[in-house]
Amino acid sequence: MSGIINWDESLATGIKTIDEQREQLINYTNNFENLAVYDRNGCFTACILDIHKRFLMYIKLEVRLMNAVNYPRAEEHIQEHKAILKGVKQLVLRTKNKEIFTNSLALSFMVDIFTNHMCKSDKDMAEFVRNSGFTNEQFLSLRDR
């Protein structure tokens, strides 16, 4: 699939479940390219709401993982999550209020998340997790909580 962000191994953290969720978020981000300039038939709103739900799940899983390995930069990482969620919530409110804006605003926000958080902070956290000896099996047990 060709899109604004394309999944490849350079985006991978090496933690299978996180990588699967990241790839899904990228696919949803690329769906913005297929949406109209404003929210026709609720498609844009539905997509934003789904991304918000997926981010919440992704972030909860990351927080469990950071706590499990005593990640030293967890608080800083969590603050980045809060900023991301605030931005997604603003997009949700704007679409619920039927504000008309181009999908380029949402796209630039999503690209910023990938370039400034997922490709930097998440990769640093994942490297710490891998170096801690935390296994994928242990990670899967966190996911199921």
C-alpha cells in the first residue's frame, strides 16, 4: 500500500505486538488520504474516533511495558503520550462539532506523531526493553491484562 507513511522494518521496534499495532496505526493514517476535504457522511469522524481508541490501547500497553522493565524515562514518555492524546482529542472535538478543515491538518498531526514520537521515543524505549532481557512471551502476558 502506498501512503503518506509506509510501513517498513526501519519503523519496527523489534517487539512484535507493538510493531503490529504501529503498522495498524500507519494504515489508519493512510486512510486519511482517501477521505474528503471535510467530514462527508461521518467517515472522517469515524476514522478519528477509531484512531483515538487505538492510540489509547497502544499507550496503555506501552505504559504497562515501561512499568514492567522500570524504564528510567517513563515519565517523560508518558508526558509525550498525554500530548498526543490531547491532539487526537482536539481532532475528535473538531470533527464532532462539524468544523470544516482539511484533512491535511490531521495528516500533519499523524505524521508528526510518527516522526517525533514513534520513530524516536518509542524506539529508545524498545531498545531499553530488549536490552533488559524482557521476552516477547512476557510482553504478551502484559497485553492480556
